[in-house]
Amino acid sequence: MLEKKQKLCNNLRKRGLLWSYDTHHVTDLPDDILLEHVMKYGDVDDIYIACEIYGKETLKKVWEKSIKYDSRFIKLSVFLARVIFGLDIEGEDIKKAIHEEPVFRRFNQ
């Protein structure tokens, strides 16, 4: 697992997606930070690799904690819910996330 995680980090680092983290020592990068960056800025292949390494349930927990209610990532959140996690985007939980008050109000003032 550590080798796959290092390879994923290296791929993201080469594309400049982990510019603010020291990814030379993958053990120093928390898993939730890596997974959040993979889902926000990686491509679909990166997400599938992360699913292989961590499992969809772990990714889903990070999505629910960090991305789902962030108004800056509504389209991404719907994509992840539908395509990656197989959720019903017509469900009340997803509708609530899309239509409720933005988490980051300072960007919307």
C-alpha cells in the first residue's frame, strides 16, 4: 500500500497538485489531505487509484467531511456522488448539500 501511495503522490506532485506539501516522504502526508486533493484536483484515474488503495468508504468519508457541503465544489460533489459513490443525486441529502447556505460565506459576499 505504501508503494502505491508514493506512486500516487509522485504523479500528483509532477503535475503540481501537491505543491504545498513535502511528498518525498509519503508517510508525512496525512491520508485525508491526500484524498481530498485527489478528489478536488486529480483526474478520474487518480480517483480510481485512490479507491484501490483506500477503498470507496474511506474516500466517501473524506468527501462528506471536506467537499460535500463546500459551495465551491458543487459540480464536483455531484459527480463524485453519482459516478464514484453510486449515490442517488435526487436524494434529499445531495439536494440539501447543493441548495443550503454556502459553507464559505466570505467568497459569496
